[in-house]
Amino acid sequence: MQDVKILTVSDLLHYGHSHTGSSSPGPPIISDQTPQPPPGPSTSNPNRDIEPLPQLDYPAILVGTLRLPTLTLKCTLWKCLEFSDDSVAVCCDIVGFDPRAIGKKINVLTWNFIISDHLSSGFLEIVKWDLSDSSHGLSLCSSLIIDSFPIVSNLIECVPKTSNAKSYRIHGIIEAVSPVSLVPCSVEESSSNKSMNLRGFQVRIMTCECKLCRYEESVRVLFEATDSHSFTAPVFVYFCGPAWCWHPVLTKLIGNVVTISGLKKKLILMEKQEPFLMLVTADNTILHLPRLLKKRKIVCGSYQGTVKNVYMQGMVVELDEEVWLLLTNQSLLPSHGLRIGAVISIRNAHFVVPQFSWAKFIVLGACDNTSIIVKSFSPLKTRCLIVSQSQSQLENFIEVLGFSTRLWVLLLVSCFQKTFSGILSRKELLGSRHNEGLVQMFARSHLHTSVFRARHGVLMEFIKHESCCTATEPYPGNLKLISPSSGRLQLVDMTDSIDVVIPDLPSFWDHNSIFEVIDYFLIVEGMHESDLPELSSDDSSLPRSIFQGFPSARKSNLKIFVYFHLRNATCRNRPIYPPIASEDELSDTKSGKFHLIYITRKVRPTCHSMKLERSVFAEAIVMPWYLFLAGKDGSTHQDKFLIDCTVGNHADHSSSKRQKIDCASTLSGTCFKDNFCRCGDQSCLRTSFSHEIPCSATIQGVNNFIFTSSGTLYRIKANAKIKVCKGRAKKFFLAFASECDLKYQLLQIGGVYLMKHHKEGPLCNIKNVSLKVVTVPVTPGTYLRRLSFSSEDLTTDKSLHNSSLCNEVITKDQVLAVASGSSISDIHLHVSSSLTGLFESDIKELRNGQNASDANLGSFSLSLGMKTRMNANLEQNSGLLGHSRIFPARKFTSLRGDIIAVHSFDQGSSDMCSSRADYGDHSQYGFCDRTKNFCIHVSVANQTVKIFGFVNQYMFPTGFGPGINATFHQILDLRPRVPSTLMLTSESSIVINSIRAVDETHISDGNLKRFRCRVVAVYVLVLEKSNRKCDDLNSNMQSRPLSVDIPLACFILDDGSCSWCCWANAERAATLLRLEEYQLSGCEASGYKRRRVGVQNTARASTMHRLERILEKHDRITVKSCRSVFDPFDQDFSVTAGSGRALIGLDDDFDLVASVIFNACINRFWTVVTEVMDSNAVNLLKEHLVDMQMPMPCMENLWAREVLSVNHVTEAREMMQNNL
Amino acid sequence: MAAQAQQPSLLNIHLKLLGFTLRSITPFPNCPSVFNLNGKQISRVEVLGVVTSRDHKPGRFLRFTIDDGTGSITCVLWLNHLTSSFFATRQPATLRVISDLSKSFADDLRLGKVARVRGRVSIFRGDLQVTVSDVVIETDPNAETLHRLDCISLARRCYFG
């Protein structure tokens, strides 16, 4: 047997890792109540990866002394027991506590040692121990069972000191222990009064008033007469002064019968209450305990559970069984042992069931009467809880609320932190010691004054616990949460958030503003979901989801967003959002010299590099143009509506127009000369600038402040003498810091932007212009404004004077502009018509300089809508962008067109399968695992182009879907290798130009049809072996990828009025075939099941699994109808395997396939959303069928886009409302 | 009339009919499998109602009636797929599956159950009956409501419109 090593605390600290150690290592014996590691209730639970504490691989013990708390250790709790040996002392906690161990040398046989940066050393959890010398130092008042412990002196003495003052004794059950608190007091010393804080805590003891207790019988007699006592009279004992250190002992003794002698009576005055008689510890106070402690009473409000998680710096503790412990008063925290995986016991807590409409769970509210002890230490490698020292206003605010409201505020904090992450600082959100934060303001504005409770301090509230216990929680049903940020532009209010499309959102938009939006379009895309909520949204887990940052958003089939113009919105800023210093903004905007840059592409880093580099990039070309704005000589005005913070119809601009013309003609040239050319020679200017064009600018400022300025546009010659900038690159990359993500998102490819000229600025002072890659950082202060031009007069400027939406209901197709060319900008230049042509030709030239030849789109005539350029120079930039090497020598293209359809696809799609082989591994394109496969059908010049992509759906801008006109930038051209195919990559971006909205209560936009129908027959079915395997058979069937590919299926559908040929693939086909259902009635009825007995009731017996097994054999199965398609049971089939072999009736496999088809024809109604197939698609299918030697059915051909199950109630209700 | 000619034929559609409507249809003189509904040719129907009687001849047929509150309809579910020469032209393997399925339908069609039946309309001994193609036992009472609404709506829009 191995020798047991005696370790010191220094050894543990020197080891430097959290660990568990034992005198007999082996299978870890943590305690008699070994807690289970927290079960993972959801796959998103981050705790599932927590490891157990590593174990020392040799037997060892610790020998040291257990001491009461002192103030010498660096511990924020001030109530931890201490373990010390000759080397050093550490905080500790102990299970199986025995007061006799206090001050004694003990052998620690099993322990956990947790290293914490916040504790000076570490935290020792003593799991098994014994006294080094059990015969030494035991203090016995009787020869039998009673131990006595002097409270003040740590020296154990048999006989208490005598005192002249009258002392009192109590015998009773410890019911509650208050936290340790400080009471300011003055102590009279011999010479002077000295102020100090009196540290202490209160204990409520339920005492007995029987004869034995009233007359001074010996302590032994009291303990022996267990049956004669009735503990009903509450007595409060104040352990103050040096007695405070007994707090952990008294806490552990809750529920035990004790005798305390040597107490003094004191009259206590608290606030304006009646004087209160309290017992106070004195120098000769002694605690008497029977050797064998017996719990006499189960304290009310007790709960024992395992800690599943700790959130918000320990203010919220998630216990098993969906119980949430609120520890907002951190003085109630137990020892540092409250770690994930620990079993804790909570006494005197409040059980509250919040009446929130959005979640159901139990809250355990901790108050000053609550005590928490660790019953069993966590075997997991989890961190200690550390209490923050500073008390912010928010914490004080939370403390005066009821428990359920407290939890709401804490959830609110979590929501706000996610929603405003990167926008508002932590201090702005949570406030500080002296200032309220946004959360507190928000919460206060939503809480009725009745929910705020007056607080009276620990001493008072401990004594007046009744009021605390009986305090009824105000009904918090109206309290709602805000949604965490979606990463999209959203309107957020107290109830929820909604995606928005704002075409006129300026580049410098103040995201803190509050808007009232009255004129808007609400656009809904998709199908109504059934009345049944998603089963996955578990209400009880909502708090966990929020605290963990995984919002359990309910899935919706509907895509909903709001479209409005900011100019039609009313700004309702409150004082909590002080307006940005618009003066600074104005002076920065309205005057000076500006570069004109043209944005060619936007680049996002890949998932891999995102962790390392948060920056995103945009490539820009510097145009040979400068804009000079006269600034102060121009006129500024604020709309009359702005006075009351309203942006609406603008005032007459005639006066400003007059000023502008004057300025343009007189001032601009002089100003420019003064700024650029100091030689004073006009010829210098003439030889340097090919064009000098006066203009006027309409500038939109912060908070919709609109003003005008006169200016001049200069076009510099290539060989100009004047050097405006010290060093200037033709092309550069704008590098957006993470806090400028909004600027990046609003940046539009193909847009012309103004950047302010600063002599020492990064754009104008490039040291080494020969560098291939020049980056210009974009910081929050960088001036970047979108520019637009028109040759129109100011008064007819449509860009700033569009009509309002006027609450109209869309009665027919309506095109909503989103980013249509020059109409949306921050600065609009009014120039002569001759310039616009010149300017456009410059842009074209720049493009051509950079681009390769125009697109050659094979059979498609798309040259109008597409531009292609080689990716040659990207290779050179790989050093900067890190991932461009993944697109070696491929062509990038831009394409503009109308979106016909967008759908996610899978391996069931035949064209996908063929194409995927050409794409190779999609991970090489820089996408992470969260991506999904999409196919976008785009109509360009009356031809349809397909754009595939393995992309994250968040890449699609709000509003993206069929019916929009969009431009796809940086899409990969796979032709001619893959015909008519383009591909989205991580470098691609999509800009919506316009949205076509239709008032459609019932879908029928010409292309889409929706039916409630049943399957009558299956005309064609192709099944293929899937290459994708799902290992986790227990995972949600809905989320699993199909394990069988269905590249093509043709169903005959019938709704009672008509029948159609409905073509489907992949999931749609699988749904119509009912493959995901475990019970296959057709299969059961056939002999198939009988020959496969024993597997039908397991998940592995699903139809899909059986098909999988067949396809393992045959690779591919083709089923063709060879009889009627109008009667479900009048169908016969020919079934062919991949090898070409026909399966005949003797095969089990034939039975299964036939059963699958018959099964599809019985039982279910479906709501099928279909798309009318155009002649091209029908011809393609005809070719397929000809190959299969089958005729095309003589009925309308539709393509299934969505298949949904039918809710009878919803459908019936809808019919009642609409038709009857 | 031109407008009527443009309407799709209902001959191969499973018309959703209430009992009393179904009982009103008449066979075309020279074509007993085709019936006349408001001048339109029909042959297949879908009916839904409570099973009110059943006459089971194992291995031969199950004759049952369903009542939807507006009328009773006699239905016959054949159970002799493997023995009758009527099915001689069918694939034996398919017949095996259909036979098993039909037996399970027969087991499910208990008195008092609500059944949704699709089938062809025919005349047997002067009475109208439905030769069952497939049966679904409905457990959701809302299915009955929805079916009635469907019948009314389709009648207005399509069958009598």
C-alpha cells in the first residue's frame, strides 16, 4: 500500500490547480451525497462540457487547524471558516461539521481545493476529516453528552467566568440566522469616545417556557427532558463584537436545539419603533450543545437542490427542477462552495411562483432570514463565487422589489446587454454607484410604485420577518422582455422587436433615437403557422435561455418586417438620450474638402478568422474628383417640424436656393484656391483641374437636420501639378473597427461616398503608395457620407421630398424602393446636367480599369445586368484579408435581377447533387457550420439564373425573398464548368433595390398557389442513397437531415375541385410520403412487418430507416406508376433498382416501397404551397419522363415549395370567416 | 356554355359531398359508373360520417353505412383481393399490400367511429353505394366540421356554381 503523504496548504497553492485529493485515491468519493453533474436539459447548455476536478494520483492528507472566520484573510464574504497549518491559512468549508473541531488540529482525509484569482490563495472544501487527537481538549459540562463553547474566547474552559451582571440563559431551536452586518457605534474608552463599526448578526431561537427552562436547572437536565419542551417563543440573540465570528457555526446549527448561557438583556431602539428587548452575547456567553446533534425541526421554507448554473455574478442560481434562487443580496451568499454541481440547502426562503405570461417556474427568494449551506461539494471543476464589493444603484433598486420583479429586472439586464452590445457601454446600461443606467430607467418606467418596498436594514427586517414573509408579490403579468439583438436593423420596444427596412437611413444615423412610426408598410411573407406553438419552446427554460444568451425564439413560418421612411417617422427622443452634438456634426459636414470614393466590394472575414480579427473591409477606389463645400457661406435651416422633433414635409427651400446660387457663383472658387494652391496663379488651377463645376448640396444632418451648402466639384487631371494629398493611393481598403459595424452595413457597393480631406489623415498621407494593399481605418469619427447627384432644381429634389405612405393599404402590386440608385443619400449634389454624364463615364472608366471584360454568360443574354471581373488581384491581397486564397483564379460577378424563388435545398435535389460535386467541400469557401444550403432563382432579362450558396441565412438582408429586385455582388461564376450556375460566397453581398408588395390575404401572386388537399396517387418516385449520415438517431427528427435522398417525386393531388400533378423533392417529398412517421400503416398491413418483427417500435424502425437499408443494397430505386393515378388503391408499380434490375413482387423491398406509396395516399390532409412551373421547367421534366419511358400526365404541373400539416380548427375558422 | 366547357372535368376528382347531395345524384343512362351532379359528370366521392351499421363477411367484403347527419350512405369495402378474379389483372404483390390494408380498414370501421371514405360511386340492386378505396378513422371532432364546411364551400364554388 502506498504511503500517505502529508501535504501542507502551501503545497496545494504551489500545485496551482484546482483538484481533489484523498488519503485513499481511487474512484473519487466526494461525499455521502455525491451530486450528479448538472444534467444537460438542452443541447445549448454550456455546462455539459464541465470536467470533474482532477484527482491527485497519490494518497495524501492535510493536517491543520480549523478556525472561526477572521478579518485577516482576503475574503469578500467575511464569514468563511479558516484552515491553517504552519505555512498559510485559506478559506474553507466543511461537511459533517462538528463544533468540537473549532480550534483543533484536524486531519483532512478528502478535500477539494479550488484555485481562485479573486481569493488571495484558494478555497478548501473539506469532505472527510477527523480530529487529530480526539481525547484532547474536549470540554464537557457533564460526564455524558454536553459540550460547551465559550463564544468570546476561543480558549476552551470548563468553567465559565463569573460576572456581576445578571446573565440569562435560553434553551431552544435555532430557527434563523441573519447575515453579518455592521452597526456604526461609539465606544466609550477611558479617555475619549471612539467611533467604530460593531460587527454582528442576529439569531432567532424558538425557546421554551416550561418550568424546567424558567428555573435554572442544569443544562444537562434541559437536554435530557426532550419531551417536556415546547419551543414556541421567539427570542432574538444578537451575536456582536468578537462573537460575530460564530456566524458560520450558528448557520450550520439551524434546526438544532441549543442552550446559550451568559447572555445579557439590552433594550434596542430601532428607527421609530417601540423599544425592543434583545439578548446580547457577553464575555461569558457559552454555547452548549449535545454531543450527538439531533435536528429537531424542519425549518419552514427549506429547499435542497443541485446547482445547475450560476448567472449574473451569483445573483441568480439555477437549481434542478426549474427552481431559480435569487441571491440579489450578496451578503447571503454561503461560502465559496456554491459552485455548479454543489448540493445546497436553503432555509427560510420565500417560494414565489411568478405570474409571468411568458414563462412558468418557481423562484426561491432569499431575504435576511435566509441561510444557505453547502450540503455536498461539487465534484466538478467549476469556479468559486466572488462577491462584488461595489454596490451600484441598480443593485439597490433591485433590492426594493418583490422577488418575481427582481428576476424580471435581472432578465432585463441580460436582454439589454445582448440588445445593446457594442452600442452602449456597460456603465450606460447598468449605471454606476451614483447614476442610473438605462436598465434601471426602463424598469422604473414600467413598474408601478406599489412594487417598491421600503427597506429597513438587516436588524429591523430580521426581527420583523413577518412583514417580509407575508408581503404579497404584485402581479407582474404585464412585465415583458425585450428580444435580444438579431444583428439586423430592428425597431425595438418594450414588448418585442421587428425587422425594419428603412430606405433613407443616413450613414450617420443616431441609433439611440426613439421613433414613432405611423406611416409604414407591414410586409408579411410566408404561410400562417398552425395554432400550436413550437414544441421546442419550453417556457420553463426561458430564463436559462436568456441568461445563457441563447434566445429560445419561437420559430415562425412568417417573415414579417416593417418598411418605412425615416423622414416620415417622428423622433421622440427623451432626455435619457441626449442628442448628439449636432453643431459639431454640422461643422464637420458642411464645409471643407472631400474626396470622392467609389465602393467596389465589401469583404467579411471568414468564420475562422473572425475570432482573431473583428475588422471588416470594403474596397474603394479614389475618384479623381474633389468636392469643396463653402460651409458657412451656405445656408442651414431646420425644418419647422424639427422644432417638435418631427420630420415630415419640408419647408419651402426657395430662400436657401437663392443663397446657394449666389454662393456657388462667387465664393467657391476663391475658397478652393486658398485651400489648395498658394501660388495665386489662376493658370495653375486651370492646368491642374479639368473641370470646375459649381454645385449646391443638400445635406442631411444628425436627427434629420437638413441644410444646404454651396460648393464646387473639381476634377483633377492625371498629370496635375497640384498635390492635394501628400501621398494617395488609387485603391485602398477601408478597415472598419468592430464598433463601426453599422457604418459597414450601411455602405453600399457601387455607391459614391465622401471622405473628408485631412492633410494628416490616413487617406491623404499614405507613406508608401506603392504598397499593394493600403488600408484606411474607419473609426467612429470617420466621415463617410453617401453622395448622390441630380441635375434637377432643388425644389424638385425627390430624394428628400417623397410623398408619405399615408397609411394606405396596398391594393395591387406596389414597388417599394429600398436602395434604388441615387435617390437615397446623405448628401445630394445639384449640378448641371453635363456633369452627371461626365461623372458616370468616370465611374465606368474606373470599373473598366479594374474589371476584366464584360460577362460572357453563355446562352443567357444577361450582359445588361451583369459585370464580371477577374479575381487576379485578390491573390495579392491575401496577406491582408487572409482568406482570399480560397478563391484561386475564379471569376467574381455582379448580377441584378428579380428574385423568383428562394429555397433551402438539400441532397435530394438532383441538380444540387450534380453541382455539389463541382463545388467541392463548401468549407473551403469560408463558411462555418451554421450555414444552410440555399438556391435563389433570379430572373434577369427574362431568363432565369440560379444562384446557389452554402450561407448563413443572416447573410440575406431583411426583406429578402421572392418579389424583390436585388443586386448580388461578388458572386462566384462557376461557368462553364457548371452550366448556368453562380454561387454565393462569404465575400458576396446582397443589396435589395426594391420590394414588390402585394396585398394578399390568400396567396396567389400568379406563381404561387396554396391548396388543402390529399394525395391520390404517386406517379413517379426516385429514391437515392444519401451520403449524409446522421449519427444521432435520438435527435429531433425535424432537425435531422434526410437520410434518404428524394431527387424527384410526382404526386397526384386532389382538393375536391381539381387535381394536379405536383412535383416535389427532398423534404417536401418526404413529408408527402409521410416518411418521418414511425408507424407505417401500409407496412404494418403488409407482410413486411411480420418478417421484420422486433424493430417496429423503435426509432430505428422508422420508414426512413427501412428505406435506408434498402438503398444500401440498391443505391437508387425508381418507382413508376403503371396503372391508374385517380384511385388510391388502383395503383400498380414498376420498381427498378439502381443496377437496372426490376424488383418484383417476391421481394420484401417491393412490399416496402408499395406500402410507402399506399401509406402516402391515406390518412392525411396537407396544405401545399406550390409554384406554377414555367414551360422550361415542364420541358425539362418531360425530358426526364421520356428517359423513364413515361408520358407526362395531362394535368397542370406544379412544383411544391412547402408542405404543411393541416390544423382542422384553424382551417375551419378561416373558412367560416371568409366564405360563409 | 362556353364558360362551362372551360371548367375542368370533375370525373376523376373525389368530390366532397354531404349525404343528401350524394343521394341526389343519378347515373348516366348508358354509363352506370358515371353520375350526374348538376349536369356535371362525376364518379368518385369523399364522404365523412359516423359508422351506423356494418355487415362483415370475412374474406369477402364489409358493407357498412355512414351517416353524416344529412343522409346515410352505403359503402362496400372489398376484402377478396387475393381470391377474386375481378383483380386478376393487378400485380399480385400490390394486391397483397392492398388486401392487408383493406383488412385493417375493416378492423378499424367499428360502429360509432367517424370515418372518412374515398371511393367510386356505383349502383347495387338499385341503391347507390360507394365502393371504398381508402378509409381514415377521424379522431378529431373538428374534422367533421371542416368537412361540412368544405362540402358547402365546394358546392357553392364548384359543383353548383
